[in-house]
Amino acid sequence: MSDKHYLALSGGVGGAKLAHGLAQVLAPEQLTIAVNVGDDFEHLGLPIWPDLDTVLYTLAGIANPDQGWGRADESWQVLDELKQLAGPSWFLLGDKDIALHLARRHLLDQGLDASTVAQSLAKRLGIHQRVLPVSNDPLRTLVETDEGWLEFQRYFVGRRAEPTLQSLQFKGAQQAQLAPGVREALTHPGLAGVILCPSNPYLSIMPMLAVAELKERLQTLTVPVVAVSPIVAGMALKGPAAKIMAELGVEPKANTIAELYHDFVDLTLVDNADAELVAGDRRCLATATVMKTVDDRKALARQCLAEIERLQQC
């Protein structure tokens, strides 16, 4: 069994798909998945961790196959009753999803930290890989829009990302410490490489990089760091990444992702649809990045690992 270890950084749906692919081709002890916490918030007294839950549901094989987030075969009796009682129903919570949030609330109320809670829930869902929040500390994404400042979920879910985005702030980032398990992965004696999954660079990856220790360690690593672009032919396959990039004055192109991560990423994989765009750019490699099936996920995971091995030999 290989002693090589890999760290994957993931946001929600797109990132979770590649994380799942990596989990299929690596032994559980070879993979740590660090997940964005900027989307997390409390709703109806429940701690909601959208990106981490999407990763858990995807790795456990119980994610909704149509929308990519939430539970498969979900029911909505609690939400329907909440609407009947004129309660806040803008954030969709299915019955099975609520059960997970209740279990999380119970564990947190026992005084357990976020990493311990995440690992406990992963184990209960039959997941053997280490799935961790990037930090155990509160770190929340705030969005400045043409309607003023909005908490992330109010912007993303409540307003469906319709307001024009002007800037982002990561509240708590200056105080946030890297989760111990993520630090262990970065200092693992067998660390072979780091993979940035195809997640929204502004809403999923940048909140993670706002944890100073993570960014500093990535910049000084002696092993390869490979990213996968979430932008294909100028569009985001899921979510508002392209819209946000345009509103921030950044051209929504695959090679723009390489530029965003230029100070610590060695190679960015872009889709074959953008092959002409990155021709001659040694920072980028065109390949198949669209993951419609589990086989697609595994193939992209293997490609990431192969590129890491190739870069190690350069």
C-alpha cells in the first residue's frame, strides 16, 4: 500500500465530484479533504454547513443526483409545515437534511470541535476518508452588492445571487486557525501533492485561502499543487462563478483561473473545450474535466494524480 498522501481543497458540488473521484482511486488513509466553511451559518437554531454536507453526501453516495446537493429521495414535510406556520422557509431544508443538522447540533452542544463533529458524521455515513472543515473557527463570507452588504446565504440562496457583486469579505479570517487535521496533511511526511477541486474560486477557494497559514504553506510547499478549472468555455457548469468573475471585472475564462492561483499552483487543468485558449501556456493543460458520471470523476482524479507525479519528476 502506498505511503503517498494527498490533500484536496473543496467547495460544494463541483469540488465534491472530484473529491469523490479521488476517494474512488486512493486508499482512505491516502486522502484528506479540506472543505470551505465560508458558507456556514445558523438557521432555525441549526448549524448548517452546506459545502461540507455536500462533500459528505457525495462521498456517501446519497447526494441528490439531479441538483448535486442535498439528499437523494428527500421529503419535505417539516418545510411544508413550517410554511403553513408562516415560519422562515427561504432556505430549503429537507427532512433527512434536518436530521443531519440536528445530529450536528447535538455533537457541538457536547463541546466537540468542528473537525471532530465532521469526522463523527462522516463515519456514521460510512465514509472512511478524512473530511475536515478548513478551520474549526468561525469564518464567514460576506458579500458587498449593489443592495448593500449581505450574509452569504442571503445573497446566494435568499436572493439567488441576483444582486451585482462588488466585493467580498471573509469575516473572522484574521483570527481563524488552520484545522489541526489539515495542518497534519500539509506536513505529512508522505505528502505527494495538493489538488484544488473545481470549486468557485471566489466563494469556495478564496475563503479557505483567507486562513493565512493555509496560503503560506501552499506557497512554500515543495510538492506539486494542481488545480482544476470550474470554468468551461466561459461558463460555470454549476453556480454563479462566471457571473461573479464578470462583475468583479475578471474575464470568465479557464486560463484566468491559472492566473488567480499563480503564486502557488503549478498546473491548472482546463477542459478540452478551452484547449485553443491555453495553447502554449505551460501553466495549463487541456483534458476532459466535465464529470457527468462516476467514471468521469475517477478519470479526472487519475489525471490529477498523474500530473502530480509528472511534475515531481521535472
